[in-house]
Amino acid sequence: AQNNAKVAVLGASGGIGQPLSLLLKNSPLVNKLSLYDIAHTPGVAADLSHIETRANVKGFMGPEQLPECLKGCDVVVIPAGVPRKPGMTRDDLFNTNASIVASLTSACAKHCPEAMICIISNPVNSTIPITSEVFKKHGVYNPNKIFGVTTLDIVRANTFVAELKAGLDPARVTVPVIGGHAGKTIIPLISQCTPKVEFPQDQLEKLTARIQEAGTEVVQAKAGAGSATLSMAYAGARFVFSLLDAMNGKQGVIECAFVRSDVTESPYFSTPLQLGKKGIEKNLGLGKLSPFEEKMVAAAMAELKASIKKGEEFAKNFK
């Protein structure tokens, strides 16, 4: 069925959820849009339902309506959770968001076990292992269908590279970003950028640090009023559209995402992935890294593994 996708957004009333739902409603790829949250969803759904596009919007509120929301979904996007405040790391969100993600993905495992699951809720380095363990518990685990959405790192890298190279259109820049989705686990591969760009080492280090800390830049600029919501909604929508294109049979769709992986010694790792009808068709691996990038991969390992372990331990004890 071409372009007849049912997509659910869990956390649809939030700072990311609302603009993300707007972008999905605006897409010809989406036929049914199911919005879920613990408050305000009927209002968000009513508002979006007046937009003159074909996606049919329904709002669901509270845990008793979640099964109905998820039934028959092809893709579920989860931005639910608390945002970062100034001074917080993504890891500080762990206790609150880990429980939210575990209970929402548990509902997905029960009510739409075949759906593609796209997790935005931070810390992604832990919430993806949680999701995998939850799906394993329900006996419906498919590593090719569970994605940690790291697209915002790529979007930022593309933008910042274009800013530094006057005359480059950011929409034509593609920088793969590998690793994880927090601080030094975010590894932009500037050496693999298309079109090819070069920077002196000091500028390259500054650019890399800016990409790694861009989320904090937004948190500080919003001065306690939240974290990256609009750019995250854009990046989340971009990932979902790529996934839907691939599920519709489009060839050569490539996006990076944080997934189960044997590319490095870390059991989860973000790399460019070829997407297909059943999710991940092929993990395209690291490609050729510069010595600077190799060092970053090595430096990220301990933190990545610790975050993954933390997620797995949490899921084991989650009732």
C-alpha cells in the first residue's frame, strides 16, 4: 500500500510532539496520524485536523486509550518525556524518561509489534537499549525496526559546515554523524562530508565541539524554557519520511541512527544505514575514518557502553 501509512506520535502535546505532528500532518506519505499524550491531546488533534491535507488525525489521552492509538501502526515516534534544563546533561533525564519509554514501548510491543519504533526521548544512548530489552521480554524483538533518532546531529553538522563555507547550500551538505547522541559520543565525520570540505585542525576541533554541544547551546539560549524542540521536530520528521519512503519501496534511502550494531565493540552504535521495507536493510558501517575521527571513536567507547548498560539494567528491573 503506497503512502497509506499509519503513524503514531507518543508525547504529541509536548514541545517536540506538536511541531512534529504538524510536519507529519503536512506529508502526503501519512494517511492516518494517531496522537497520544497524558494531557491536551484532543485539542492538538482538533487543531491539526483542520489542515487541508489527507492525513486523518485522531487524538488519544491517557493509558486506557493507548492500545487503540497504536493498533495497526506502521511507525511509532516517541518524543515523550521531560526536556533538559540549563546545567543538566541528557543523562540527568534518565530516571524520569527511562520509565516513560519503558511503559510506552511495552504498549507498542503488545499492540503494534511489527511497527518501526523511532525513539527521540533522551538519553537516547540508554532509551534504545531499554526499548530492545522491553521488546525481547514480550518476545517480539526485531533489531531492524528499533531506531534511536540522531538525525538532529546530522542536521546541525550540515548547517554548521555550510555556515563556515560561504556559498554552500546547507540543504546540499551531508555529514554522517556516528557514535551516540550525547556529548563526546557524537562523532561528526567531516572527512566524509559531501561535497568534500576541508578545515584547518583548530577550526575542525571547534566545529566538532560545537556539533557535540549544540543541544546545550539551545538549552542555554532558552534559559530554562526547554531544549531543542523545533529543530528536533524537523529532524524527527525527516527521519520518519526517509523510513516511509524506504517502506514504500524507494531505493537508496540512507540515514544514520543509533541501533543494535556489531560495527564496533559497543553493542549499539549509530552509523549510516540503508533503509528498506523491513527497516534496516544494511548497516553501511564506519567508512574510512581520519586519525582524528578514529581517536574520537575510541574516546567515546567507555561512555557509550556505560549508558547502554545502564539502560539494559533498568529494563531488566522494570515491571
